[in-house]
Amino acid sequence: MDNNIENSNLDKKEIKSVNRREFLSKSALLGAGIVASPIAFANEKNSSEKIEGSKSAFKMDKRMLGALEVSPIGLGCMSMKSGSYNPPRDTKEMIPVIRGAFDLGVNFFDTAEVYGPFTDEELVGEALQPIRDKVVIASKFGFELSTGSRGGRNSRPENIRKAVEGMLKRLRTDRIDLLYLHRLDPNVPIEDVAGTVKDLIKEGKALHFGLSEVSPTTIRKAHAEQPVAALQSEYSIIQRALENEVIDICGELGIGFVPWGPVCRGFLGDKFNEHSRFSSDSRLSQVPYFTPEAIEAHMEVLSLVREWGRKKDATPAQIALAWVMAQKPFIVPIPGTTKLHHVKENQGALNVTFSDTELKEFRNALEQIKLVGVRGPETALVDQ
Ligand SMILES: NC(=O)c1ccc[n+]([C@@H]2O[C@H](COP(=O)([O-])OP(=O)(O)OC[C@H]3O[C@@H](n4cnc5c(N)ncnc54)[C@H](OP(=O)(O)O)[C@@H]3O)[C@@H](O)[C@H]2O)c1
């Protein structure tokens, strides 16, 4: 089965579940005593998905990533053009999703040079050009892309500089608000990477420095050379390895934490079920927590999430995001989606709160569930 067929099947399943989710999403807003009003679309003409709601419907307290202020939930743009979890989407269909997210209060957009490669940054640049000064753009370097496709890791200073020059063009901007190292290059000392970013910051081409999937030792070394604003690594109700030291180190050093995969690549958005299987050409087939055995085991987590959703009039995706945000005030998830109604649903997580007692109760139940194929805590201590 090819990836397109697989994904079109997924999309059919989603269509069936949307009405229920839309209902739950609305009830979360109503439950919070909030009246929805029509939003002004940045690009009404191209909008294929119309939704109701406005940013005034969500509690929009900003969060800090180091010295960088961002909306409490960002938007992961990876799969829009890279096709990681779905066939690559048309630019004209994705621009309204990005601009619609901004209208709903999202001002933090995540992409990377390697997504596509390049095409995802081009999309993000085009979508955000009219509102450039009102948004925070994050992108990442760290791979060899000179042949036009993804090679090995390459964070030599000259490659970082080349990457940034390309980013500035593709993103249609004169500065990258948050410039991340995507993956550590074992051949380049982290101090050299941080030093190069420090120079780029002095030149005004980047404003803040970020890291992704690195160890506590690397975080500390990098931070000593150039203050790190954010660490972006995988974290969700299911994938909790980073609770081993890393999140605490972020708190200690004043570094923001940006979980990728916060809805567990769709699983905690109720996108799959125990019968879901991924074809060998799908990226999801490579994910160890999506083997048939793992999916079956994790249905228990989904049941727990659904149960909390019923208690709080929230959808599973909203519970997944609210739970992550409730762990620390410096956590800013960036759920990825290609659908504006999912952006709206995800923003509804801002109206879902957990008391300390509820967080304990949730965790106690979670710790009873045996997880399969997730990273062990020891993996948090080494560079990925
Ligand atoms: N630093 C890194 O190494 C790294 C690695 C991976 C990703 N990232 C970044 O992090 C972002 C998020 O991570 P991710 O995309 O891997 O995982 P994710 O956000 O947990 O999951 C994305 C998947 O969830 C689905 N989804 C989102 N909201 C939903 C909802 N309300 N209901 C049902 N399904 C929903 C999306 O499908 P639909 O399109 O159908 O909504 C998409 O397939 C990426 O976009 C990327 O920018 C960074």
C-alpha cells in the first residue's frame, strides 16, 4: 500500500470523527463560559476550511522561551510540505491554515531547512510575509543538503552560515527569530556551533538560539557559549523520557521547552485505533511506539485521555496539549497539523486546566500503564 492510499484512508476515518470532535471542541468553549464569534480570515478567498471562533475565545497568556515571548501553543508546519505524515499538501491549501492559526492567536511557527527540504520554509515564508512583524519564526539547520536531498549531519560553521542565508531568502525575512540546531553533529564541538550562532545573532541574522534532542551536557556547554532560548525535543503523555533531568535543567537555566510530537503524532488526537497499521513507506511505520503491539498497549492511554476529556468537556487532543502545558510554565507545545479545524481544536486546550491534585491523579493512572516502544529515561542523557 502506498503512502497516499494509506493516508487517504486515514483522512476518511478522520472525517467520520470530526463532527464528534467539533462538538466536543465547542463544548469545551461553552463549558468555559466563552462565546464564539466569527473570525476574520487573513485570506478568506483561499480558505477551504471555515471555522467559528476567535482568539478572544482562548486564554492567551503568553509564555517565555528564555527572553523570547510566544503564544502558549505554536504551530508545527513540518508535514505540510515534507509529507512526513500525509502526502505533501498544496501551498494554496496550507496558507489559510497558517494565517488562520494566526487569526486564532498562534504567533509561533515552526519549520526547518530539512523539511522538504526547503519547501516547507518556502511555504511558511510566503504565508507569513504579510504579518511578518507580528509573528515568531523558528527554523533549524544541521544537515548536509547541498545535493538537494537530505545527507548526513553537517554543522560546520560554513554550512550553518550557508543554511541561514538560504533560510532568510525562503522565509522572506531579514532575521530568524529562533534558530535551532536540529541534531548534534558529532564532528563539530557544540561550542563551535554556539559560537557561530552567537556571531549570527551579533549580525542580526538570528535573534535567539535553540537546540533539539541534545543531552544535558550539551545543553550546558552550549548555554555557556551563547544563552539558549529553547530546547525542542519529543515529549507527550506517552513519550516522557525527557522528564529525566532535561526539563528540570531547562527550568534551572531559564530555557524554554518546546515539545515536538505533543499529540503523539496524531495518536492522542484519536486519529488511529487498535487496527491502524502503517505501510513500510510511511514514516509512522518506523516509529517504535506504533508497532501493532505498541498501539494495542497504548489504547489504554487513549482511554485514560478520553476519560479525562469527558470529565473536562475536552477532546483527547486538548487533554494531551493541556497536560503538557500544565507540567511547567515554560513549556510551549507545537502541535503539527494540516487542518485549520485541528488548529482551532488544539487552541481549545488553552481553556483546559489541571489542578495539582488532578495532575497527580492523572500521573498515578498513567504510571500503571505499560508502554511499549517508547524511549527509556536513560536516552534523555545522550545526544540523539
Ligand atoms: N526537532 C525535531 O526533531 C522535530 C521532529 C519532528 C517534528 N518537529 C516539529 O514539531 C511539530 C509537531 O510534531 P509532530 O508533527 O511530529 O507531532 P504531533 O504534533 O504530535 O502530531 C502531528 C499529527 O497529529 C495530527 N493532529 C494534530 N492535531 C490534531 C487533532 N486536534 N486531532 C487529530 N489529529 C491531530 C496531525 O494530523 P492532521 O494534519 O490531520 O491534523 C499530524 O499528523 C512538527 O510539525 C515539526 O514542526 C520537530
